[in-house]
Amino acid sequence: FIVRTLELGANAYLTADAEAGEIYHALFSCFKPGIYLSTRARQYLTRTFDFLSANEIKIIKSLSRDINSVIMAKEIGFSPEIIEEIIEKLKKMAQVSTSEELVELARKMGFIERKEVPQKHPKKTPIWRRLRFT
């Protein structure tokens, strides 16, 4: 339920046993970037990523950079089929259906860095506007 709620765009998730202070923090966190998870929800979700191997971590990070399984296989030393099996296992473990959802969940949990949005380059002034005639 936690994962599905976050996928649908929730900014906070509280369990039924949340205390008043936690509810207060959750309400105000909705006005800030990121998400707020109650202590129990955070414990549950971190267990999902706590026991990942180094190769599984590399695969999730590679997915976040849109690297395909053939290139991942060369970097890690597995076959592309094994990489695909690991990705499927990770999706099943995280209870998501796509690689994008897996990456987004890992980002929301702070497991991998947020995707950098490329800065737009300022348009260059055409040469004819830069020329000065005296």
C-alpha cells in the first residue's frame, strides 16, 4: 500500500498508530519538496533495500541513468539475461511493475540521487547582433 500510494503522488504516508507530533510534521512536509513517511512506514520500506547486493545496487543506479541491460552486463560481468532476471526480481521485491517505478521508489527513499535536470543553455545571440558598426 505504501508503494502504491507514493506512485499515485502522495507527499506523506502515515500508519494508523501515528502520534500527534508525527501527524503535525506530515502535514507541514506536504508543502516542501520530497515525501514524509511515518517511522513504521520508513522501517518497512528500508528493509526492502537493506539487503541488496553491490551488483543489485549498480543495476538500480544504471537503470536510473537509462543504461540498457547489454551495457550493464558488460560493466558488471553478467549476461544480459541474468541482468533482466535480477531486474525482474527487484521489481517483484519492491512490488512495482516497471523499471521506472523501481527507480522512482529508490529515489523517493533516498536510496539513489534525484535525477539532475539538465540546465538549458542560454541561446547565443546571433553573430549579426553581436557585431558593432562604428
